[in-house]
Amino acid sequence: MGRRHGAAIAILALAAGLSGCGSAPWAAPGQTAAPTPTAERTFGQGTTAAEPAATPSATPVASDLAAGSLERTLTAGAVEIDVTYWSDLAMDEWTAGSAKPLSLSLTASIDPDDGQGIYLQRASVAVQTATGESGATAEDTATESPGYLIGAPYSYSQSFALGAVPEGTASITVSLRYELLVQTTPTSDEYAKQTATDTLTIALVG
């Protein structure tokens, strides 16, 4: 029995030696066992798909004839010109390729008013696109001298056809020029020349 007890003590001592920090029995000589990795769990906010950038919308063109007609007062020296613009073609039919009629009516007054005559010698129209391309031009030159009488209560009316512009044109700029002759006195054969100008921005559709 003493021999069995001594053998048991030796087996326990051997087991204690194997459970220390030495090499594992299956490791190669001189190689230590690698520690078993511990899985780590991470917590994050996750990823959110980026929202697509908003596509900028085209800025609407402010059209001077959006209401269908426009009234303005122009000055040329001592002369005031009251002018009304409109079109017989609906504004939603003003396309780049269409013929676009622009009508106008004007009358003039002068201060001080001594009874001198005010005459329109020439009215002209020029069209330009937003990219600087020139479009239609037109003019009306008086066929009688010294011109068309436009002093109130007389007036002048005309319609100009604005032709086609390049496709894709969003708006046109219409430049108007009015050349006047003003009698120096009610009985004089001498005249002073005055000029008034105006500009319209008109949106196109399509």
C-alpha cells in the first residue's frame, strides 16, 4: 500500500507539471501554445446610404408680359410717353420657333405744354437671346413729315412680328427705340429730336 500511495503522489505531481505554463504536449519542441482568441463584439451606428444630391431646378424667367399686357411711362427730355404692350398670341404659345406678334400703343405729353406738336419719327425693335444671339429686328419709319403726331389726345399703335430664335431659348430681350421730333414752338418749323428706349424680357415656352 505504501508503494501505491507513492505512485499516486508521483502521478499528481506529473499532472501538475503539465498544467503549468510550459509547452502543450502537441506543440513542437520549443513552441508555446497560442492563446485561444476571444471574439470581440463591437457596436456601431451602422452606415446609412447617402441621399442623392438634389438636382437644382431651373430658375423661372420673370416675364414682363406674364400678365398679358404691360404699361410703362418713358421719358425723353421734357416729353413723357405712356406706352402699353400686349400680344394677340397667348403667352403660353410663345415658342422659340413661332412668329411672335408684339403690339404697342403710345401717346405723349410735354411739360410745359404750350401747344407744340410731338411727333414719332421712327419706332424700332431688336431681339436678343440670353446667349447674346441676335434675333429679329423691325422698324416703322414715318411716311409723312415731320412724323406721326402722338401728342395727346393723338396716339400711335403698331404690331411688330418677332421671328424665330434658336430652339431651347428660354427667354428673349426686346429692345425698343422711339425717335421723336418736338416742335420748339407751336408755330415753328424747327424741331428738337428726343429719343426714348425701353427693354422687355419675355419668357418662351417649350
